[in-house]
Amino acid sequence: MISVGSNEKFDAETCIDLSRFEEACRCEVYRPFSFCLYIFSRGRIFMETKHTLKACIYGAAVGDAMGVPYEMAKRGTFTCDGTMVGGLAHNKPAGTWSDDTAMLLATCDSIRELGFISTVDMRKKFLSWLNEGKYACGGEFFGSGHTTRTALITGSGQDYEKSNGNGSLMRIAPLAFCNVNQFSGWTYEEVIEDVSAITHAHKISTDICKEFVFLLNDVIHNHLDGHHTDYILNILPELDVLESEVDSGVFVKDTFFAALWCFTFTDNFKDCIIKAVNLGGDSDTTASVAGALAGTYYGYDDIPQEWIDTLRDKDLIDSCLF
Ligand SMILES: [Mg+2]
């Protein structure tokens, strides 16, 4: 519930009438943290970039599916040669994607259904994934992180330092395809922070989510200099390291850095994903984040057709896009 003005109250669960939200925007809004709503005008969602959202989400999903068989495998103990295989770590059929894509789809579906961003609705959809397998590939829930599960079950985003896994980074990309209504009273930064904080509320996680969304924004709006965005150009000296210096565990900073490293030092979608998977460790999430970025940058047509063909549950993916 958000209180608007002195007495009037809007029920966050049911109040989806945009005219009432616009009214809410004009009032002084009291915003209890766990029930905040972000008001987007339907018309302000960038519909003209639909093909880019599709490229982003499919990029993430194929990256996830390529990495699932090797999740937590030690670097150098396996080689992904570019074939989308099944079995191994989770013993799933080829093309199976995991929690990364499921949460990404739940995020998209919430924005698609409401036309604005609601952390209440997103959390509800994450719970339907956790409890009922909704948004899960083949309806089978697997691969979720401890912080995500704890936050969803307790209703409280985790904010201690050790809770900075990559669980919110893996699902934040759709926010790059939304435009915060200037009159909503919240900044883009606040929106990203609070969407991350549904599960990952520590500043390290929320800061990395912001950096990723703004980087995707640069790509979407073609703020590019050759292969690089300004953001990447600025950190290029940092990125210029040997593979042995790239950590690919679950720490959110490492995942973001590893994904950027793979994107920066390849020149096509396929090579970027193969590089990410072969880093090992949290290979599905590293490849999923790299895939979201590379998909957005190179476009849907650069994703290998055989990977799209093998990818499971494409109808479910398509049904969640906005
Ligand atoms: Mg996963």
C-alpha cells in the first residue's frame, strides 16, 4: 500500500489503472520501501526497441543454456566448443536454461503485464517461480541462489556484505528498455536500486545493477565509439588483463567484470558466449550476463541459429517480452 497525500490510499496489488497512477504521481507520495511502485506511462516504454529487447533476452537465455552443463566446473577441466549440449552439471536436455532466464522472464512479464514497474508484482512473480515453477524451463525449478531464496521467502532483500552474489544482476537487464516517467518522483537510479533490492539490497549489488543498466542504455541508444561504449572505454585499462586474472565465481562484481571482459575482447556474439562459458565457475550466469550485453549489441540475427533452434521453451520466452 502506498499512501497518497494525507488520507487516500492506493492498493499496490490491485491499483493498475494508469489514470490513478498519474494522479498519484502528482500527489506527495509516501513510499514505504517494500511497497514502492514505479509509475511508467505505457506509452513511454520504448516499443520501438522491441527487437533489441528480444535480442537481449534471447542473448541471455542462450548464454544461460550454453553454461548450464558446466555450472561450477573448474576452468580448464572442460571445453565448450560452441555446441549446445545437455547433461553434465544438472543433467538436463540441451537448450535448458536456468534461474537466470526464469527471473529475467518474470521481470519482463511484470513490465509487459502492468506497463510500469512494480517491485510488489515482480516479487510476486519471483515467488510464483520459486513455489510453482512458473517461468521455469520445462516447469522445473533449479539453480537458484541462497540469497534469492532467503529474500523471497522472508520478504526482505538481503543487505549484508556476503549477500552480494549475482542474483539481481542476472535479472536486471529489462530495466534498460524502460524509460522512467520524469514525473514519477523517482530517479532511474532509485528504480534500479529497489528492483535489485527485492533480493539483493547491499550497495555493491545495487551499484553493479545500475552500471549494467546504464551500459545497456548506452548500447541501445548507440552511444558507442566503435566496439566500445564510453563506459567500457573508461575502464579499458582495468579490463586489459589475462584470463588467469578474471574471476568467474558468483560475486556480483566478478560476474560483471567477467562478462565485460568477454564482450570487450571478442567481436561477435558466438565467441563472446564461448569465452564466457569456458571461464568456468558460475558459467551460466557469466554467459547469461555477457549474452544480454552481446545480444543487445550485435542483435538477434547474430545469435547462432542452431543455438536458437536448440533453446527450449521459446514460446514462454516470447510470451514475456514487452
Ligand atoms: Mg543459473
